[in-house]
Amino acid sequence: MTTPLVIQTEELDAEPAAWLAERCELVACRYDDPGFGAVLARADGLVVRTYTVVDTALLAAAPRLRVVARAGVGVDNIDLEACWGRGVVVVNTPGANTRAVVEFVVASVLDAIRPRLFLHEALDREAWGTVRKDLEAPRQLADCTVGVLGFGRIGSQVARAFGAMDAKVIYHDLREIEPGVRFGAEPVGREELFAQADIVTVHVDGRRSNYHIVDAAACAHMREDVVFLNTSRGFVVDPVACAEFFVDHPGAMAILDVHDPEPIVETSPLLEIANVHLSPHIAGATRAAKREMSWVVRDVWRVLSGEEPGWPVLPVE
């Protein structure tokens, strides 16, 4: 049996990569490397993360390809129909970064509503009193309504976490969610969610109908002191509408971890707005999450060995 060749286009955790390298010829080659095309022509498998686009052109240049593995959750960068049409199996790791994203969202919200100051020098009594008064938080989490837009794997766990801290949680999702897995969250319409929530956190998937769902109309429904977070997809937010809203409402705050495009371009209207905080797509970036995502290589080997994968990406019926 010929040893299968698998390309790794972006960084994987060392242990899963070594595991696969014991079974396959594993070649680390970025998608923008001049030699990528030559290696791709011989590849049986492809392991990608966020920035490698698997489209019809790539697939046409990979006649031997049998499996595309997304070391992560979203598969927006993979043309699924094109893969399936060629008999290429697509696999991913749907729950690998859930805990990491939930922690990021909760920590970001607590930073927003309960800012902290750490002292590095002694203060006299007057300054001490002034600092304590100035840092008095106007609200605590149990006083807030948290609106979760998208109640899938991550959104539901975000709701569970905030509910455990006695926040009122409302949500909106395209699906009917069974009461037993709502974690006490209340379903509402999308406009109601924007209007009622003190904190709005977005966890929708990558379907194109979610493009700019947070637009000027959505912003118009938001509270003037809203804390708004997006850790899902950059394209769900209309950057112009969002920038205008947060400039006009200095008491509100946006925490945006995902962007369209990535990296952020210099012309982005969201740059240099005091109450808009941008992070470089790190909500799911923990060593534990990276390790779990990288173990998608198990399914790569299953497919190449003629076995059924554990986490195939299948057409929605």
C-alpha cells in the first residue's frame, strides 16, 4: 500500500501532527507557498484551519484528494457542495473550542460591566476614596438581560454560563429549541432581543443569510448602553452601521473578535473608536482548544483507511 500524502496548511498541535506523521507522509505547506500546487497534485488529504480556502479551483488541482479536514468548527472556507460532488469527505471538530469561546465571552462581559483597577503605588486617603467612588459599577450581571443570538453548541453554553450567574437570558434562533435544553433561557424575536438585552452576544453559523444581520435596523433597536459582542463570523456585522451606532452612543460598547476580512484592513470604519474593542480572532485560542481541534487528524486517517469518520460534515436535509 502506498503511503498516503496529507498536507497541513496551517499550524497544528505538535502531538496530533506527530500522530498523523507516523501513519502518513505529512507535509507542512502553506496555501500561499509557491510549491503548494505541486504538493497538492499528489495529496490524498488536506488539513486546514481558518485561512485556507478550499474551492473548485483547489479541488481541480487535487485529483487524488479524498478528505478535507477542518481543524476547527466553522466550514465557511470550504466549498462543501464542490467537495461532495467530487466524493471528497469533509470532517471537522464541532465542539473543540466551545469552552474557550464561552470563557472569552463571559470574561469580556465582566470586564465591560465590572472594570478593575490594579494599584501599583500607595494612595492617600482622599485619592483612595476618589478611586473607589469612580470605579463603582452601575450594574452587576444579575441585574442584566443577556441576549444570545444563535443557540447552537456555543450559544447554548453561553446562555448556560450567564444563567448560572443569575442573569436573565433570552435567545433567538432559527430552530425550535426543546425546553429541556434551553438552560432557562427564554425565546424571543430577533428585534425583541436587540431591544431588551443589556448584553447582546452573537453565535450564529456561517450561512450566507446571516450576512449583515446586525445592520442599521438592528442597531436602531439596541439600548444606548448595550454591550455587544461578536465571536461568530465577521460578516454578520455591517461595519459601517456598527461604527455609526457606537460613535453616536458613547455609553455603549462593542467587543468584536471576528472581522471581514481578516486581518482587519486599515480602511475599516471600526478602527479608532474608543468604545469599540477589536481582538484578533482569539476567542477560541487556547492550547487545549487547539489540541482538540488538531485531533481532527484521527478522522483523516479513518477516511484514508477506508473507515467511517467520527465527525463528517453532511448535507442538511
